[in-house]
Amino acid sequence: MSVLVEVARLDHVHLCVTERAASVAWYKSILGLSVLGPDHGEVADDHPVFLAPAATPSDHCLSLFVGNPATGSDRNVAFGVNASAFLSFLARLPDPRVTAQRGGLLGQDHTNDYGAAITLDFLDPDGNEIELVTYDTKAVRAGLAQ
């Protein structure tokens, strides 16, 4: 059977947040995402604000709606980075703005090595689960060993 359509990429993920302006500021300061299109003050709560990575501003990857954040397990959003960015992020931890999914401040001891990928799991201000993932595992392992 043939596929109906071959997608080019994942376009965006919706998240609900309680205070969109604060969330936009958090995603800018922690993950370097920028607003794509109208800013949070220019759109109604039932319309999204799109955030994009600075390196690819034409690709929006996250849309923030005002509402109650999701609850339950398996509801994380993963952002991919190279080894250099992953290690740089680790070097800046702990940071009072970044809470580990298991509680407390996120630190180097929160890395998860899955063999093919290394991750960090943390929370946004509304408790949405965020994952930073790299597939440059050899370089990250070498950096962690130093």
C-alpha cells in the first residue's frame, strides 16, 4: 500500500500555558526561541503565538495557547541540539529558572543516556514537560568525562 503523503518535518506542537507573556519570555531565555508572527499581546487567547528557533526562523515549532496545561504522563516536547549546545546548557546549570521533572533544580546529574541519545528532562513554568535531546552522544560523553 502506498503512503497518502510523505511529510517533510514536524511543523509545530501545541502547548497550553496560563500566562502566555511569561511563557514566551521563558522560552526565549531558556531555549532561545523567538516569536514568529504576531506577539502575545496582538492575538486573542484562543489563537496561538508561534515560537521558532533562532537558527531557523521560518520553522515554527511551538504554538502557545492560553489554557490549562496538559496533565498525565508521556506529554513532553523534545528539542534537538548538537553536542556543543547540550554541553553548554549543562555548564550553565543549575539555573533557578529550570526545574527538573523529578523536582529540584536541573543539574548535570539529571542526564539520561539512552545509548543512541542523551537527554535532559525539565519543566516549563506551567509544568509542561520539556526534553533537550542530542544524538551526538560520543562528544557529550567525552565532555561529561572531563
